[in-house]
Amino acid sequence: MNATLIDTLRDASRDSFSTRAGVVLLAGLLAWLAVEVWRALLRLMGERRQRTVALEKLHWQLQEAKIRCREAEQVQAGWNGIRKFSVTKKIREGDDVNAFYLKPHDGRPLPAFKPGQYLTFQLDLPGRDKPLIRCYSLSDCNDGKKDFYRVTIKKEKAPPAKPDAPPGAGSSYFTDVVREGDILNVKAPNGHFFLDMAKSNPIVLLAGGVGITPMLCMARAIAESGSKREAYFFFGVRNRREHIHKEELEKLAAENDNIQLHVAYSKPGPDEVKGKDFQHEGRVSIELLKEVLPSNNFEYYLCGSGAFMKSLTDGLEAWGVPDKDVHFEAFGPATVKKKTAAPSPSETVHLAKINVTFARSNKTVRWEPSAENLLEFAAAQGVKIDSGCCAGSCGSCVVAIKSGAVDYLKKPDAEPEAGSCLTCVCRPKNDLVLDA
Ligand SMILES: Cc1cc2nc3c(=O)[nH]c(=O)nc-3n(C[C@H](O)[C@H](O)[C@H](O)COP(=O)(O)OP(=O)(O)OC[C@H]3O[C@@H](n4cnc5c(N)ncnc54)[C@H](O)[C@@H]3O)c2cc1C
């Protein structure tokens, strides 16, 4: 073989070697690329799946947050209109007094309320063409953690002056008809008589008879919040038969040094022992307060009969307690008038010229400038208008206005429909014709 042939063969074998190497290299490159693309695809699919899962999770978290938000709003703001409640327990507390434990029929959480507030019931009594509205103070506190509300209701007897009159319609219904398992129509807690739990100043709670309900709620709220706020709790009843929530009160005082309980029996029974069943013989009076309290420097909360509240508010005023420190709730027509700004002389002249017509009763009368509100004015004229809270909350005294306008003495909690007014908290602005 000559040299040229040998060179040609060597070149050829070098070429075929580099071609094969190139092919192998290319194949390797392609395989690596395929693996990378596959991995990238898998990664993308995984990421997409993760994104979908994350999105789904976010969606559900959002839904849950919305529900919680709605619940929290409900807990804050109560509910609108009527909510159904089941009576889960009815416990006899004394002569014709029962405690009712109420749970929401929808099973959803209950709003917190301010200790001292009340519930409004819409009662469908047999034989009545429209529901009877009645308010009852909450006798146990709830800061949103309990699943029940409690009210304590006393059957109202016929007034002594009219022994033949029927007993109270609403309270008799609760006492004689309502049973465990029954369902009631209830409006959300409301009212302006409450204990400000943000404050820590010492207080005096003054309760007469069933007027203990808002006070018990306030005392329980202090105890359950763990606050060391000083509270003197005076409770006046005739004797053991009226001493409602006795064990509960004694336990509350025994477990909380800051709550001092003073029970006064005005007519103790022969076996009722001073120092055991009650602490003071007689009524809760201003003299008793002076004897027990270290000074008059307290904020006072009162609830009881008209006579109870009148004597104590007068006594507190005479003792130099400023008006701003005396708060009270009237369960019936107020015998203690809240001091509203008296009309100015020019307003009085204008008010004295106003005619109020009760169209259904066919009566037109000149407005009396000293009258407290339209509800009381109507009653004084013998015109009956239904009423409940007498504080512009429950809506039972609503009356349609046929012509004219009214001025509100305080902003009602529940705004009445256009063309009507809540007679318990307003007076006429000019000549007025009411559908009453
Ligand atoms: C904010 C607030 C909170 C309250 N909290 C409580 C509470 O915690 N516990 C409680 O027990 N009460 C409470 N009350 C009182 C309650 O709302 C009712 O007013 C009470 O139960 C009486 O209502 P009734 O329907 O039974 O009586 P009504 O039917 O209104 O009768 C009232 C009175 O009139 C008499 N009467 C009826 N017909 C006649 C007639 N023809 N002639 C003469 N007299 C007649 C009845 O015998 C009765 O004595 C509260 C009231 C308010 C405003």
C-alpha cells in the first residue's frame, strides 16, 4: 500500500469515528433535553395541582372567614326582627316566679349583651288578634360565651284596688302556659339601662322584688369577668317566699369578696332567721344605705316597684348624690321621671296651641305642654295605646300619623315606619291626627 492510500484510509476512519461520536453526543443531548422537558412538565403539573389545591383551600378559608365574620357581626349587633328560641328549662324561683332558660332554635351563636338589658317577646296569645309585646330583663349575663339567655318572670296579680280584674296577660301566659320545649318569638337584647363594664368605679345595686333581674345580671357580669370592682348589692323583699335566686345570690357573694350582699325582709316569717336568711329587717331605705355604705360616693343602679324607686331616688337626691350617678329601670309606667329638658318659654307657648286628634276614639284635645309623651297623654285622655318598654325600643306603642308631625324626645332604638311614630318617646310638633 502506498503512503497516499494509507493517509486516505486514516482520514476516513477518523471521519467515521467523529461522525459516530457526534451522533452519540447528539442522542445524549436529546435524551437529556427530553428528561428535562419531562421534568419541567411534571414540575409544572405539580405546581398547577398545588396552585389548585391552594386556591381551593383559600376559597374555603374565605368562606369560613365570611361565616365567622357574619357570626361575629351577629354577636356584636344582635339580630333583626324576630328569632325563635326554645325554652330549655323552666325553674320555679318562688311564688308565681319562674326562671326561663332560652336557647336559639337555629342553633347559631348568641350575641353578647350589656348587663342590665332586656329581651322583647312577641307573644301569640289565644283570642288576641295581634301579638302581645312584653319586655323582660335578662337575669343572667352573657358575654357571647354562653349558649343560653335567662329571664325571670313574675306573674302579675290584679291590682289591690281592682281585685276582680284579670291577672297580667303576658306574665300569666309565661307562668301558666309556657312549658319546656315551647318555642317563643324574641327580639334581640336592647335597652339603655346597663352597667358599663369598661369602668371600675364602685357601684351600689338596689333591687326590689322581681326588679332584681337586671341587678343579678350586673353582679354576675362583674364576678364572671374576674373584675374586682366593688359592688354593694341591696335586695328588698317581704320574706323567703319572694327571695328569688336565693342560693345563686348567696354563692355569688360567698365566692366574690368584692360583692357585698344585703338582703332586707320587710315581713319575715316566724322561721326566717336574721343573719342567715336575711341581713336586715325592714325595707331597703336611704337610712339603711347610710348605715352600711362608707360614703355616698358610688354610682347607683335601681330597679323595683314605683314606691321603692321613688323613695330611694328622692333619698339619694337629698343625700347629695348627683343625678348622673343614679340610673334606674321601671318595669311599669315610670313613677320616677327622667329629667328631660323642659320646653323653653317660647316652645311652651307654641306647644300650648297644638291640637291632638285621636281619630279612632273621635277625640280632639289641646296638648298639655307638661305631658311627658304622647303615650302618657293618650292614657290621660282615656285613649288606650299598647305599650311595652316605654323607652322607644320594643315598638309596641307605634301609631300611624294621619296628619301632622312629631318631635322625638330621644332617638328611638327601632326607627318606626314612615308615617308612624313611637308614642312613648315623642310629642307633637304641630297639630296632629293620630290613628288611635
Ligand atoms: C324594660 C323592662 C324590663 C322588665 N323586666 C321584667 C322582669 O325581668 N321580670 C318581670 O316579671 N317583669 C319585667 N317587666 C315587666 C313586664 O314587661 C310586664 O310589664 C309585666 O309582666 C306585666 O305584664 P302583663 O302582660 O302580665 O300584665 P298586663 O296584662 O299588662 O296587666 C298589667 C296589670 O293590669 C291589671 N289589669 C288587667 N286588666 C285590667 C283591667 N281591666 N282593669 C284593671 N286592671 C287590669 C293586671 O291585673 C296587671 O296587674 C319588665 C318591663 C320592662 C319595661
